[in-house]
Amino acid sequence: MVHLYQRTDQTEALRRLSFVCQEKIFGEKHKQKLFCLLLIYVFLPLPYLTGCELLSQNGAGAQPKTSGSIQKETSINVNVAIAKTGTIEEPLEYTDTTKPVREVSLRSQIEGRLLKLNVDVGDTVRQGQILAQIDDTLLLTAVNEAQAELAALESEVAQAQNRVSNAKARAKQAELELEQAQIDVARFKSLQEAGAISRQQAELAQTAAATAQQNLLAANEQISTEEKAVTAAQGRVNAQQAVVAQNQERQSYALLAAPMNGVVFDKITEPGDLLTVGSEILKLGDFSRIKINIPVSDLNLRNIQVGQSVSVRLDAFTGKSFSGTVTRISPAADLASLQVPVEVTIPNSNGRIGSGLFARVSFASATPSRIVIPETALQRGDGEMGTPRDKELGKQGDNTQSSEAKVFVVTGEGDKAQVRARSVKVGASANEQVEIISGLQPGERFVIPSGQSLKDGDTVRLSIISE
């Protein structure tokens, strides 16, 4: 009260001084202007004086202010968010380019000049369709020569077979002669015993029979010899037939047929080019499905399995996502990069997706959905809010060890809004976000501190950026 009275005396003195100055110093001309300035100086502090007087009255036992007035003066402005479910792990994403599910290079198997190329890039082909032709003049000549040689050898076989037939005929004749000689021997022996002929005549019959026996043996040996000649000639014929077949097959290589159904997606040579064995001519692809080979770290391989569904985005198809499937996981990692090749395929029945398109393959997180809040909303054991957890845990994002912390939960509405400290069980952490395993429910409001020091039961006001 003393200060209030002193201030009142000062105000009265200044007011009197203004009138004196107006009369004696400035004159009538400046009275009005100076008077306005003094009014501003004198009455501007009045609200302050009024407040001081009210405080003095309350201190002296005046009636206390209402709870609403106290609420407005003591409540703390806070940022509030709503607890929601989610995952802190970002989906694993890998990039590579698209390829046909099956790719074949059409190459030349012979040397020669490319005469015709019946297809171009983008053409659809059927298995067995003739795509190109190579000059086969030299090959045709080789086939004709081989066939002529084969005919000569076949003639030799025929001659050898004739000799076998002749030898068999001679053997048959020798056999008949032997039979007759044996009959003569028996007859002459009987005549000799009867005294009808001499002994010398009987011996001549025996000699003729022995000669017939030798002739038969010689004829049979000749048959064997001629049969061996036939076998040898037939062997030469068989060998020459293989030569003819080989030359004919080489000649067939002059016509290049499609080995499968597909689309021509690359043309390497043009008609007129000289080809060697192995020269690439065309590339064919089966675009009914598209495959993407992505390198995956062995640390993430445990979350991937054959048959798993993935999401594929292509830069060529902005805003569109394709559903893919893991079809193959390589059993061996690349020795240089230590990455494991994983094959992902996507259907392409309409053939719109081509080869060489940049693809982004995303694997959904295997972590179950939990409450996720900013890490700054936590109060650790040291009493500070938003103390970061193990930074290495934040980098990895797959540590599921839990710990205890506190979160300030907002209860009440409007002027009755208060914060309550609640213990929560914290799970994994990544990207400045943490999982809440228990202690907080979806839809509950919690405080995201912005520098204020809070305690249980504090009255708060929700900021304009609160959810």
C-alpha cells in the first residue's frame, strides 16, 4: 500500500506540473499538444497500478480468485499426440532391373554369310518358326560329295554280297560232287569184292571222293572270306552314312528356328554379316512373367522365404504397384559382395512390362503392429524426457529387448485437462520412434515435450498443433 500511495503522489505532482508549464513556459500555443503527451505519460501505468492494488488486497485477506482464473494463469501449454498402432521397421527395399523369366540367345552354329533375317525387335515368335537363314552353298556341296561316296561304298557291298553268293553256289556244287564220289566209292568197293573190277579202279573212286571233300572245304572257306568282305564293306557304308547325316545336319543349321515361344527383344546382326560359329544373332525372351534378381544381405535373409509375397514398383509405371512372389533363393552368396541373390517374379500376361526397367522390391515388415510413439515422449529413469535409447538399436531397428519408461497421458478436456505419469513397457526403437508393448492404448492422448518440466497432476493447455 505504501508503494501505491507513493505512486499516486507522483501522479498528482506530474499533473500539477503540467498546468504550470502550460501557463508559464509554453504559452497558449503549445498547451493542447503538451497536455496530450502528459496524459499518456500519467495514465499509461494505471492498469499496472490497478493490478498491484488487487494483489495487495488479496494479500491482506481479500476474497480469493475463482479456480477458473487460477487455471488460466498456472496451466502449461503442451503438444499432444494420439497413440496409434504401426511398425517402426521400414520395409526392406531392394532395386534391380527387370528381365524376362526366360532368356535365350540365338547363335550361329556354322560359318557363313547371313542371307535373311525374318523378324525384328518386338516381334512375337512361335517355337519352330524360321527366324534367319545362312548361306549353305559349301555345306550343300559337302553333302553331295558324301552322298556320292556313300553310293560307291554301297556298290562295293553289293559286289561283295555277289561274291558270297557265288561262293555258296560253288560250295553247293562241291557238296553234290562229294556225295556222288562217296556213292561211287561204295559201289566200286562192292564190284571189286565181286571181282568185277580191279583194285586200281576202286582206289580211283576213293581218290575222287577225297578230292570232292577238299573242294567242299575250300568252297566253304571262300564263303567265309566273302562274307567278311561284305561285313567290311557294310562298315564303310555305315561310316559314310554318318558322314552324310553329319553334313546334312550342318546344312540344316543354315535355317535358324525359334527354340521357344517368346518375343524378340534384341537384334545383334544384320543380313550380309559374315558369321562364325557362336556368333549371336537375336535375343528371345519369355515375357509371360518378369523376374528381378535382387542381392540381399545375409542379415535380412532370415525374413525372406520362397513363396513370400512382395510389392514391386516400377519407375516406368508411376503410382502403380505390382504383386510379386519370391521364386528362388540362391544357396550361395556372392563372394565379392557377400550378398545372396534372390529371384522375384511378377505376372505379365498382357506383356506391358519389358526388360531393363528399374524396379523397387519391398518386403513387408515381419514385426507385429504395436503402439508407436516418438521417442521424445518418454521419460527415462534419469528424469529427462526424450532421452535417446541405445543409438545402435535405433540404427538396427530389430532389437526387441524391452525396458521401462514413463509417458505423460492427458486426461480431461478443456480447462480440466491434466497430465498423469504412466509407466509403459518399451520395445524396439528406430528412426526416433519407439514401440510401446504395454501401458498405452490406441486413441489415448500423450504429451510430446517441447522443453517444459512436467509432473504428475499438472494442469495443461493443448497447443494449436496438438492432434
